[in-house]
Amino acid sequence: MLDMKGNRITYFGHSTFSLTTPSGQVALIDPWVMTNPRCPESLKKVPKLDAIFLSHAHSDHFGDLFALAKQHHPKIVTIFETGVYLQGKGFEKEAMPMGKGGTQTIGDFQVTLTHAFHSNSIDSADPPLYAGEPAGLIIRMPGGLTLYHAGDTTVFGDMKIIGELYKPDIALLPIGDLYTMGPRESAYAIRLLGVKHVIPMHYATFPALTGTPEALRKETQDVAGLTIHALKPGESLQ
């Protein structure tokens, strides 16, 4: 049984999640909301937003950041180059650039950036703009609940260090294949992390993303005590 310590995680589809703390503070990870084809209509209006945590700036993660930031003026945690880009777009007070291994506290949330193996650009620009390195996110919430959002990545050996150093209670891992890990690689990541609760993400959005939670379960059937929470868009852990 996973003790959420009064916190709530809601899946918006693809790699987008909201995090709500017992005090009512709300953060979005990779804010692809209004234009996300997997996001339910009931979630496309965001009434409150205190923070945005961005793994990288590709459009299926950066998504509706500008619209939401203009509406709510949340703090925006992201890798340095993307943060500087946002400051140049008028979000001087909101953007909080940082580097991997660094930690910032934003209200009820404490965030550390980790490594991720992918690419990163502002791909809505013409031509695309270099946006620094992609990152994973360690997010600590009230009561000590710790989650690891891997961002877009393949498996890499230092996930073992992430597991040992940060001891995440929940890992949010891509399984779609082609652009990120598929189920086979994600299963290996689970073993490296030593985590017992996993939420699959970055799958089923487009036909090219062929990985499934069922395939991940098959690849991890020998991992004792593992629970795979295959949330449908709109569902929550709380």
C-alpha cells in the first residue's frame, strides 16, 4: 500500500501530471494541457497553479506553458538555458533556472534536477533553439513523499544512484518506445531504481508510441512487491 501522505497525483495524459499538496498548493509537471489530445476536457481548465516543473522544452512537454504562466504566474523550475529563454520572454519573476544536482524549494515542493538522456530544444521556434540539456525531476512533497519523474530518457546506469540517493516512493517512467524507453528498458530502470510503485507515461498519445503498461508488467513479473499504477488520463493517486 502506498501512503500518499495526503498528497495527490493526477495524470493528464502523455507526460503531464498535476501534484496537489494537503494545503492545496498545485504544481504541473510538463504542462501540455489544453492542446494535449489525451487530456480530458474536465482537466483543460486549470483553476489554480503555483508551480511548473519542466523536464525539457519539446512541444509535447513545454506545451501550454506560456498560456498557463500568463494566467497564473507560477514559479517555473527548469534547466538553466530554458529558464533564461523564459526570462527573455517576459517571465523574469517566474522562471527559476537551475542545473542538475541543484535543489530549489518552491512552496510545499522541493525539486532537484537529475540527468536524462534525450535532446532539448524549443522546437516551436523556426529554426528550433537549443534549450540546454534535458533533465529528470526529483520532487519531495509534504510528509516526505518523494517522486521521480524521469522526463524523456533511455535507461542509464546512474538511475541506481538516483534510487540510492533520493529513494523515490514513486517513479514516473516513459514506456512508449521510439523517442524514449520502451517497456524492456523501463523494466531495467525499475530494477536499478529499486522502486516499488511506478506510473507509466509517454505512451499511447500517437500511433508511433507503441509501448504499453501490459508489456511493462510482463517485463517486470519477477520484481517482487512491484505495483504498476497504469493511470488513465484524469485518474489520480491520493
